Amino acid sequence: MEAIQNFLQSTGFYALAQEPLSLVMIAISCVLLYLAIVKKFEPLLLLPIAFGMLLTNLPGAGIYHSALFDGGHVHWEMFSSGVPALCNDSSILDEAGNLLTNVCAHGQVVELLEGSTATLIHPMVTESVGLLDVLYLGVKLGVYPCLIFIGVGAGTDFAPLIANPKTLLLGAAAQVGIFITFVGARLLGFTGAEAGSIGIIGGADGPTAIYTTARLAAHLLGPIAVAAYSYMALVPVIQPPIMKALTTAEERKIKMKQLRPVSKTEKILFPIIITIFVSFVLPSAAPLVGCLMLGNLMRECGAVERLNKTVQNELMNIVTIFLGVSVGATATAANFLNLQTLEILAMGVVAFGFGTAGGVLLAKLMNVFSKEKVNPLIGSAGVSAVPMAARVSQVVGQKEDPSNFLLMHAMGPNVAGVIGSAVAAGVLLALFG
């Protein structure tokens, strides 16, 4: 009977009675899986995130232990000694009841007098480190987002930006959503680090949001990742109403002249110059921008085609799986089911909206001073959802004039937005990291 009782107590059904909110998180993960598989909402990352959320909330599975990363730090000593199931300090008493020593919260005896007869009071219970604990180290240490940025750089053509450098300003203007949302989050009572992590959603760049949040406010990583990738998938829904509200029909019909050809030398020098310049101005942005430009240099130089294909395919795919599953693992009931999550989801929409508006409004302002008119619709592509935001500019423009082709023009601010979001992340890390 004792064996049967032990078996029943080891099942997930028994553990579920102790953690009933896990069932809610399992239901949420299933909804996200539906959105990824059926509705195709950023499936390449939303699917592994949702499945990671499912795994971490399975009662008794022990795949992920948040205690390993309490306080925003990696507790390396726990990886060697196991994860404490009980976190209270224990004491060792001699036969007379005198305190001999304390046992630290990691289950290690600090000191024990030699030859003493001692009793361990409230002993520590440990269990093995889970799979997702190990995978999450790649997120916490900033490895996965940087590796993904190498792949992003290898798949990005910066020629439209090089051919029309002023579109860099549109990419920068679209980052206004990050800082407006930051101010809003501060007014709602979030700390500076938390507000910066929430604001970065407005950059429309999932890896950048994860990289920043893992360093500034790791406890918000689950809801911020879900918000960032969900809203990236909703760019075609969120952006058009804002674009139309801020422009006139005549402005949406503006045709831009064909971009000049860009030489191979320009394409090779661009990533090198950008890396040096950004790193000198903002060293904290160097990991993201440097990896982005490394991937782009592999693409453009023509000397490492094998590496170029690898980072675009095998490396990108493997890291995407690890990143998604381990980020989803942080979405425990304690971290996800609270008012903060709803506030983050609401401010994510605000961040995207202001980012879109910032690019459009700057394009309109540029037209006041420029002889060559810019179609304001391409300003909305300054958020770095590549190439989705550029396609939205194209679609909205062609609804006004089917003969107007804005895609290549919109790619300029679109790829500039990738650089801009990385720089914005660097600013936030420099301020609060």
C-alpha cells in the first residue's frame, strides 16, 4: 500500500492539486499553439514558445526551476549541487542543543566541528537540474539572440538603405514607440529596468526584446516574449489603420523614383563601418549590432558562402528552437497570471502604434523640406518586422494606386529599424543594465 501511495503522490494529478493554476497556463499554451499552427502567427517562434510554456507548467515534471535564476542572476552553485526543493536555512545542533553551524540555502554545510555528534535539523532536499534550466542559460547569457542576429544579418539586404541613406532616419523615428512606452510604464509603477523591457516590444524585434529583457527584467520574459511575437504577427492588422489615419489619399499615391544600384564594395564596407561606429558610440549595443553585421558581411563578401548558408539555415533553425522553448519555460503561473501581464500586453500595442506613427510623421516632415517627396507609408516600415512591415507599406500604397511599387523603398527604413532597435536596446542596457 505504501508503494501505491508513493506512486499516486508522484503523478502529475496529485501535483496539480497543489498547483491548480498550472491548468490555466496549460490552457493558455494550447491557445498559443493554435494561433501558431492554425492562424500562422509567427509560427517559427510562437510554436516553440508555447510548447516551452506547456512543458514548464506540467505539474511535477521538474523541467525548469526558477530558483536557479532568482534575482536576475544565474546561481551557478545550484547547478553543481542540485536545485533545493526547500529554501530555508538548516541548522546543525550538538547533543546539548547548541548551534554548531548553518547550512546555506544551496544545501552545502558551511562548517562542522570535527568530532562532534550533530543532528541536522530541517535537512535540504535536492533534485536534478532540468533540461530547460540548461537551455535557458543561452537566453540568460545572451547567446541565442546574438546567434539569431547573425542569421538575420545574413538574410538582410541593406542595399535599399545604402541607396537612400535618409531612410535611416525613418528607422530611427519608428523607435519613438519604445521610449514613449517606457515613460508610460514608469507612470504605471514599473521600475526603470522593467519599463525598458516593456518598451522594447515597440521595436518589433523579438530577439532584441528577449536579449534586453533577459538582462533587465528576466521575471517578465514570458509575457514580453509572447506579446512581442504575437504583435509582430499582427503588424498587417495594427499598422494600416494608423497609416491611413495619419496620411491623405494624395500622400499615399506619391511615387518615388527608382533606387540607384549599389556596388559590392559599398555592401562590404557598410557592415564594417556600422559595427565600428555603433560600438564606439554605444558599446552596450555592440553584441547585437556586431552579430547582425557579421552575418551581413558573410552574405555580401562572397568568400564564405558555406558559412552564409549555414547561419541562414541550420544555425538559425537550431537556435530558434532552443530560444523559443527556453523562453516559454519562464512563463510559469506565478510570472504570467497577474495584472502586470495584462498591462504588458496593452502597452505592447501602444508601443507598436507609436512606432508606426513616428515613422509616418517623420516622413511627412521630411516632405516639407525635401524636393524629392517621400511616400509617408514607407515610414511605418521603420519598425523592424522584416519584411512584413515593408509589405504592409506596399499593400496599403497599392490600394490607392495599383501602379505604385513601394516595397524596395520601404525596405530601407525596414532594415534601418533592425539597427535602430538594437541601438535602442543598447541605450536601455547602458542606462539600467
